[in-house]
Amino acid sequence: MAAFVIGCMKIHNRDWMEAYFAQVPGLIERFGGKFVVRGGDPSVLEGSQALPDAVFVLEFENRKAAAAFWNSAEFAPFIELRQSGSSLEAMLVDGA
């Protein structure tokens, strides 16, 4: 069953973004994943929660593949880089 990583990001500065996006999409692909949503343009449909600056959705073959990517030694330095200029709420969910 497909699994999705859903992230909502608050961007504090953009200094990290060029280096991050030059490498991370290819890394996601090497782990069998792909972007389904990248950036978006979030707008409220219901509720009063503050909107993030950006939203992303990654699709993987299954939860194991998604976790392998997220917890990999290859991705770890990019997590640190991203955290230098943003805050992220991320979750892993199963597809339908």
C-alpha cells in the first residue's frame, strides 16, 4: 500500500533552499519516492489554524520505503540544513 509523507513548513529564511532542492528531489527518487505536492499555495477550506508557508506531499511504495528515506544517513544532513531556516510538522500516512 502506498504511503505518503505530508509536511507543513514555516519558512524563516531561504538561505538553505537552493542547496536543499538541488539534492533532495534526486535522493527521494533514489528511495523510490516522488513529490505529489511541492510548495502548494495553501488556503483555508475549514478551521482556523494558521496556514504554513509551504506544504509538501511525498509518495512512496509503502511505509517501510518512506521511513527508510526519512531515517537515512543520506538525508540526515539535509534535515539539519532545512532546520537552519524552517520549522516543519511532518507525518507519515497510508494511502487509500
